[in-house]
Amino acid sequence: MLLEGIETLMVLAEAKTMSKTGSMLYISQSAVSKRIRHLEKKLGKKLIEPQGRYVRLTPEANTLLDNIGPTFNELRGKIYEQSLSTPNDIPIKIDCSETLISGYFSTLLSTAIQKDSRIILSTNHTPRIIENVVSGKATMGLCAGYLPAHTGLLTFHLFDEPFYILSQAPLTDLPSHVITTDLSNSANAYQAVILNQLQITSAMQLDSYTAAAHLALSGATPALIPLSIINALNIAPQHLHYFTELNELTRPVHICVRQNNYNLPRVKTLIEEFYAYHDPNAFLPS
């Protein structure tokens, strides 16, 4: 019951509501409340408090998750490994950055699924991908952006993805304001440092590069867009602007996997196919 409560609190921290937490855990809303109350009783601490329609974690709850969250995910991963059946029978769950599927790897992944129907895809942001691979919810991750240190995972660097300034109107110089992705996301935080050095301000931060691109093309304001989105949306070259000052602003692309999962021949073969498939120059706009 204690582990169930911790897992429920971790999901609630993301979901913000009891009902969404229940949906994510496949349990009722009342069961979510019961698990949280039981955990509060065991720990002797108030862990949640209402905030309008949402639920907010108390400082004590945030401290708890900061202290035991990584260990709890690692424990879940070890339990997952113990539950593995015959290696050829288990599904390979790949948690991916949506932009990487759209811009680079849809053909590779489609071919892989046709060969092996036990490959299952999901999409997430990089911090959640890392969490899912560590906990065993995903077999491997395809990540965009910087990875946190000390994940305990094997990581394979595939390439560094360039950024372009996307604008409806022609540009001769770097703009002073651009639309960016969510810079509070730990995988993207490095972008804020580089933009600050270039004296570029984030006009707005969106959770979707696709939305940012459409706004820029509609004339709202220029946007900072990775090459994968340019490929996925087939954006015309006249709207793309590259400046040498952006050379350091790239988005690293990695595969991450637990050591035991990497030892599975099907997983190792798939990673080798990712390495063999990508030629960075093949995706550059003409």
C-alpha cells in the first residue's frame, strides 16, 4: 500500500487532478483519494491541498518526491526486469519525442513495426521519457534535448539537430524576440542561456513546436524551430533563416536504454538500425 501511495502521488504531481490521476492509473477517483489519505496517515504529513479545480502538492510532498522519486523509479525498473518472459516474446515499448518521429524516423519505425508487431510506440517529452525508461514503463527512449545527469541508463548519441529562425517576412539579422518551446522543460533549459547571450527574448513559450511554427508562418512573430519540424511540415525554404550565431544552438538526439534491455538482441539490433539510418546531411533544407 505504501508503494501504491507513492506511485499515486507521483502521477498526481503531473496530472494535477484526482480524476486524471485515476484515468492514468486505471483506478477510480475515490481509490486515488484513499491511497493519498493512507500515505498521509503513514507518513504523518499533509501531502496535498486543493487549488481551485486542481490539487497542489505541499512542500512536504515535493520534498518527498525529490528524495525518493529516482529510487522509486529505479525499483520499478528492477521489478520490470524480473518480470520479463522469453526475450523474443516481450513487447519493445519505445517512448519517443514526437518531433523526432515526425521529422526523421517515421519510415524506420514503420518498417520496424512491420517486421516486429511487438514494437509499441508512445510519445512524451524527454524528462518523462527518461522516467519511463528508468522505471521500466518503456524499453527504450528516443530523446530530443539535453539529458539529465546520472540517469543510470545507457545513452547513445545519434546526432545534433540544428535550429532555424522561421519567419513569414524576410530577415537580414537575428530577431530580438522569438517564439520558443517551453524553456522550463529541463531538456530545453540550455536554450535560454544561449538566447540570453544572443540578446534574444522569448516572446512566448509554447509546449508545441508545431504550434510555434504555424504562428510564425501566419506572421505573429519569428519562431525558433528545430529541423525535424521543418521536415515534418515541409516548410518552404524562403521562410527559413540560419545565422552563424546559432551554431552552438543545437538539439542533441539520443537513444536511452537500461543495460539489461540493451542486452536483448532485438533491442540492440534496433539501436544499430537507428545509427545506420540517419545521415544528418540528408535532412538539411535545400
